[in-house]
Amino acid sequence: MAAILSIYALGIVWFTFGLCAYHNYLVCTNQTTYEQIKGAFSGATNPFHRGAVGNYWVRALVQGRGGACLKSSEDGSPSHG
């Protein structure tokens, strides 16, 4: 029973690690899953690619802040202008 449970746990960890590695690759190359599978940029360079560090920088620090990037109006409520 312990061997079966160990194999099952190893499979779950392997699958999770694989998905994590694949999606990290997509973030590094600034692609969606659809673009990568269809080969949208296989013959040309991706115009949105900023390099691996640049792509993570934009995702984590700029877009990750959510409402912090919105301008405030005079009454303190966020505005999208």
C-alpha cells in the first residue's frame, strides 16, 4: 500500500512540477498557451517579448499591483483615466 501511495504522490508532484515549468517558460517567452501550441511566433520574433527578466518584472511588479497603477481622482476614488 505504501508503494502505491508513493507512486501516486510522485506522479502528482511530477505533473505539478511539469505544469509549473511549462508556464514559467511561457512567462519567460511572453506567450499564451494558445500561441505556443499553434506556433504563432515560430517564423518571426514575438513583438511582446522583453527577455526573461523583463517579462517577469512586468508580470510581478507592474501588473501584479492591480489597483495601485490606477490614477486617483480628487475625491480619492480610483479612476481609469
